[in-house]
Amino acid sequence: MRSFEGAPVELRDIGHAYGTGDLARPVLRDVNLSVGPGEIVLLTGPSGSGKTTLLTLIGALRGVQKGSATVLGQQLAGAGERQRVALRRRIGFIFQQHNLLGFLTARQNVAMALELDGRTRESERLERAGDMLEAVGIGERAESVPANLSGGQRQRVAVARALAGNPGLILADEPTAALDKQSGGEVVRLLRELAKRRGVPILLVTHDPRILDIADRIVAMEDGRITATEAGASAAG
Amino acid sequence: MSTSVTRAPGAPPPDDRLLSWAPERTPDHTRPPSWDAPPPRERRRAQPFQPLRFLLLPLRLAWRQLRAEKARLASAIAGVMFACVLVFMQLGFRSALFDSATALIQNMRADVFLMHPLTTASFKPETFPRARAHQALALPDVQAAVPVYLAQASWRNPENGSKRAVQLIGFDTEAGVMDFPGLQPLVDTLKRPDTVAFDARSRPEFGDMTRLLKERGPFEVQIGNRMMEVTGLIEIGPSFGADGNVVLSEVNFRRLIKERQVSAVDLVAIKLKPGADLEATKRRLAELLPRDVVVLSQAELVKWERDYWEQATPIGFIFAFGSLMGLVVGMVIVYQILFSDISGHLREYATLKAMGYTNFFLSRAVLSAALILAVLGFLPGLGLSWLLYDQVGQATFLPLNMTTDRATTVFLLIFVMCGLAGLLAMRKLRDADPADMF
């Protein structure tokens, strides 16, 4: 892993607005946030509070307009498309929906995250994908296509995919939104477990009060600002 | 489930895999071996460019995606195949037209021809003075020159009495200047009055001469207003200008077409002395003869005839247009398939982009899908066209032949067609924006 100084995520005075000129609608104002190594941070807040935008900025999916954002040692302010794509390869993404490729098996889906690394062999990739699926507890369903998996299983595959490339950071956007209480809880706990073991920090946007207990820190946002930060149940426990 | 964790803010982990404080480092913590995460390795150094990976990975992704939806794949292949067959048939007809339009000329074997410059095609010739044939003999390299008379007359089918226009080719068959396949053994019989040689490859509407000749021996048919004796068969083949051909001597031609003046000829066929320089002789003939004739080699005469059909008629355009339409329809089908494949997978594509796949990688995947369709559609298209060439060729008596050249041309056309469809569909990839995924 490329080494870097400082925290995996370091945001300074981040501001962001949609639209231009008079129509510009600010969604983020003066956001300062730092995520330490291995830290699990939950972002909560009402919809429209800017937490998703913040996540896309950190994930290098959007250009930074104002302020400075250093993610995994890469300064994103003024970074070009090529640098941003390169950074994305070092981040694991988990979305509301699993977004698995329906025409690939679970194993092949996970292997897609490894294909970006030009120095791996196909057999190696599939083997590692299998290991990852074992790690998320659905090793026996490795050859199933997503259509034949339950919602919870699919999200587990998505977790395996996000972790397969040994990311330096995991960004998750409401990973439990499409799941029932039990499987949602299982998936995030699994995610937490695996991330903790590797020391990978997680930034997770959620509305779901049932999973707040996995956090080291909970950051509440409202109207584009961070309004409160509290230690999570995990850290307190 | 909650484990106590003390963080070390700001301090980078000493080990990629496990942090010093990770709970797993404590000996009392046991876990199933399957939970062992695969060891992270040193990665993302500068990767050498690997052309095989560069092309094969998107190709494989494209193939897997195409394969997943059998019905869609089948309709895409059918679309490409349709375009393929259409283009093959159009090009086949076009080439058959030109080949058969020039069948008569191609089978007239002589070294040099004289023709009136205003003659556009052999079936409607402009006449010029017979004297040109004699003038040509002035050159020492010219061994013989025979005038050729062309006309169309009605032929009465000896089997059912129906009438049909037939092309008459009258010339001095003895002179040995102009030859048709199968003519040599008939030279003597054609000297007799009112005898003709019939083109065995004429359309069947003229009657099955081959069978009749075998059954009855030489027999009489009505050509124009005269009974002529069919004594043998030659091979020329029907063309668009004439469905059937009849070769006869100059004298018999005059008997049949009484209104034709002997002095007005349609072509002059010239035989050169062995070892004569064709080009030089042509040049000298052109200098020698008045401007009412052009001097052509046989290849040039064929080209003259072909140019007529290509340029003076819309036939060439029609077939080119037909081919183009086939390609456009095929392109639209392929574009539709690719486009709906992309729009149906926008979220997945956006996810791939978020994972660090470039737009370029996905573009290569889309293009690969297009080219897979090109290959998968071309192969059955080729087979079907081959079959159709055979069937249609038999039914229409057109020389429809599958040539390597044409197969290559069509494959390239289909390839370009699918490629363009892929390039068009690729624009849809821009809609897969990973920033909209959250």
C-alpha cells in the first residue's frame, strides 16, 4: 500500500455548491473532518444535509470546489481525472444497492475489483475472490449469480468486493437501506469486523439508528455543516 | 459484539494487514481460518502496459454480458446476419449483373476490336462502315479482320411455341478470328445455309435445346420469319441485354436480317500475327483509321460494356444503395442492442467507474461487444448467403459466386458497421456517473 503521512481522510474548510451563479445552491459549508487509521465514522443527518455529497468528494467521484481534501495522502483539490481514478482504486465503495453485475457470479464480481491490478493472474484473482467470499460467510454461494442470492447475501458480496482490493479506506452509503433489520445488522457488523482486522477506516453514511453502535465516532450533519460529534457506542464500550 | 478499541489518531499503521491494537493480535481471540483475510501485497507500483490484458479483459466482460441475455444476443446476431445477407445479395447481384452483362463480350475471343465510339452497349450497337475491316488489314501485324453483325430477333420456342428475343451474332465463323467456347467443331456445319449454333446456357424459356438436340439431332426453329436449323451448341450465357444467344455465319445472318446492309457492321474483330505488339498495333490502328471507330482490346471492350451498366444505368447505384440500407439497418439494430445493454446496466457501470475502472475501459468493452456481434453475425450470414447464392443462382441463371474477395469486403463492412454502432452507443457511457451513485 502506498504509504502516506497523516490521517487517511483530512478535510479542511470544504465547501461545495450545485449550480452556478445566482442559482448556486451550497450543500457543504466549512466542513472539517478527519478520519484516523482504523476508525469507523458514521455520518448521520437529515436528507439534504450534504453527507452524501461529502462522501462523493472523499471518494474522488466529484471534483473539490473549495477547501482542501487529503485522502490516503492524495490532495484532491485540483486533482485531475487520472489522479482521481487512481485514488478510487484504493477506496472500497459500498452502495445502497449492491450494484453487482448481474451477468457475473459472486466470485467474478469480487474478482472485478482485482482485475484493476495488472500484476495478478486470473487464477490468483478468482482464488482471492473466493477467500473474500469465505470471509463474508457466503463461500458456498461463490458460483451463484446475484439474482439467485438474497438481499443480505448480495450486500455481503458487495462488501467482499469493496474489501477485495485491500483498500485504504471504505466508503459506504446507507448499506443497510435495502435490507431488513437482521441482515442489515449482520452486514455492517461483518464489515466492521473485517475492516477492524485490517485497520481500514470506514466512513459510513446512514439513517439507520440500528447500526449506530458499530461506530467509533458519530458525526451529525445538518444544512451542510457538521453540527455534532460524539463518541460511538463502540468506542465508549 | 462491541469490542473495545483505543485508537492511535494520526499514527500510520506499522503493518498493512493488522494494526498493533487489532483485537486479533490478542492470543485469546480465536477465529475460523476461513476468516483469514487474504494477505495484502505490495501493489500499485507502475504497471507495465500489457496489450493482451488491455484488450482481453474488456472483451471478456463484453462477452459475459452478451452471453447473459440469450434472447437479446440472438436478436442482435439475427440483426447482423440480416445485414450481412442483404449486403451479400446486393453485392452478388451487382457483380452478377456486370458479369452477365458482359458475358457475350467476354466470350468473344479476339485480340483487338473496332467499335463505333457511340456504341454504348453490345445490345444496341451503332454501325460503322465495313471498309474499316479492310483498312485494318493494311497493317502488317494484322493477320485477319472479320466484321461482326449484332441484332436481336424473336425466337420461337420449339417446345411450346412462345416467342422471345434472342441475340444474333453473325460473323465469318471460318476465319478463326473470333472464337466462342464450343464453336470450333461447328464451323463446318455452320457453313450450310440457314444453320445456327445456339447458346446452351440461354434461359430455359427458349426451350431445352440440349435435350432436343440429343433426342432429334439437328432440327428447325423459327427465328424472326425464317426457319433456321439448330446444328449445335455453344456456351455464352444470358446477360441483362439478351436472354439467349445464337451464333451464325455472316451469310446466314444476312438471310435472316434482310434489312441490314452488308456495309454496316457493329464490330470488327481483329486477329494479330503471332508475336505482334498489341499496344503498338492498337496505337497504329487508331492513327490509321478515321474517327468513326475506337480501337479496343478485349479487356477494354469488356470494361466499356461494364461501364455502361455501371454509369449509364442506375443499376450500380441501386445495388450500392441496397447494400448501404442493409448496413444502416444492421447498425441501428446493433446500436439499439448495445444502447439498451448500457442503459440497463448504468448503475453497474457507474459502480465499476467508482471502483476505478476508466471510461476508456468501459468504452473498450462496448466496442468489444460490437465486434463480437460482428463476428457472430457474419459467420451464419456467410453460410446463409452461400446457400442463397446457390439457390438464387440456379433460379435466375445469374452467375452468383461466393468469392474470398467479396467475403472479406462484406466482413469489413459489417465490422465497420458494428464498430460505428459501438462508437455511437459508447456516448451513453457518459451517463454512468459514479457521483450519482450515492
